[in-house]
Amino acid sequence: MAGGGGFRDPYANGLPCFQRQIFPAQDRELLARAHQQVLAAAQTFLSDLLRIQGDARKNVFTGQAAVLNTFAERMHSAPQQLTQLKLLTFDNPEQQQRLRPIGPDLDEVIAFSQQLVDTRNTYGIQAAFLFESDGQRMAAMDRTLADLQAFTDEEHRLLNERSEKAEVDFHHMELLLMFGSILAALLLVLANLMSSRALAAQKKLTHAPGRLNWPKANSWPSRAMRSVPQ
């Protein structure tokens, strides 16, 4: 498959249309499930990314140490989710290309968020506000969100496109099965008709007089044969 769960796309192997029509329903379900798995991982990654930024800012305003627990968890989880996305789309070069710039931008977002937290804890809230005003971190965040949005849009497009194609092929399969049933019924009728004609012809030959007739019991040859002395 091109993009989605490492599942091999049955429509990407160049099979003739007739052969592609026979894929069972479970293959279509696996294909849709693979795309949904990619989209779910992308959503989790987006959640981690926003929580990293949100928890860093929340720490700036509140100074609560408890916020740093989820902050640390998200910083650990986000790179794992990005790795998961790369694994799920390993067979789609275009999606891999979209993910490639997210890695460095994510590292930059994490580094700036950690520096923001450290600045707040070390130098106070005013220094943190000054650090937050730096547009470099926001630029990295914007690039990451834009790349992730492009990745997600493409995954949705692939899911919709292949779902529609699967429905069309499934309709073709239904027509093929219906045609096969009709053809089988016609062949059965033809076979019965031929069998009936053959049986009628056999009965006709059985009841028709033969070319060589045995003499009747009271015919002259029969009486002559009985009169011959034994």
C-alpha cells in the first residue's frame, strides 16, 4: 500500500481489472484500518505537540511543578509517535518525504520549550516572557503543524480514494457473480434440453423396426426349419 499501516495495497500491483475485482471484504477492511491507524497516530502526535507548547506556557504563567510531569511525558511521547508514523508509512515515499522535515522541527520545538521552562524556573516570569517573544520557536512550531497537516490531508485523500475504488470493484464483483449465476443457469437448461433430446432419440431408435427382421414363428422359413428331421 502506498501509505497506511504497512499493508500492501492490492490496487498498486498492476493486476488486471478482472483479477482485482475478486479481493474479499476483509482486504478492504484491512486497507481502511491501516489508513485509520496512521490518522490516529497523527492525531496523537499532534496532541503531544500542542501539549508540549501548552504545558511550557502554563508553567510560565503558574509556576506549578506538577505541569512539568505531563510536559516531560509529552516530550518523550512525541518523538515516539513520529517514529510510529514513519513505520506505518514506510512503503509510501511521498508520505515519508512529508514526515522528513518534521523531525528537525520537532527537535527545535522541544528544545525551545525546555529552554522556556528553564528560563522561567531560573530567571523568573519576566525573563520567560522575553524568551517567549522570540519568533524562532513559533516558526518551527508553524512549520511542524503545516507539514503534519499536509501529511494528514494526503492520508485522508488516500483513504477516500481507495475506499471509492474498493466500492467500485466490489460492485463489479457483484455483477460478475450475477452474470456467472445466470450463465450457469443457462448452461443447466441447455444441458437438460440436450439430455431430453438425446433420450427421445434413443427411445425412437429403440421402438423403430430394424433393418434385419427375425422371421415370425408361423412364417414359411420357420415351419420349414421345424420340419427338418433331427
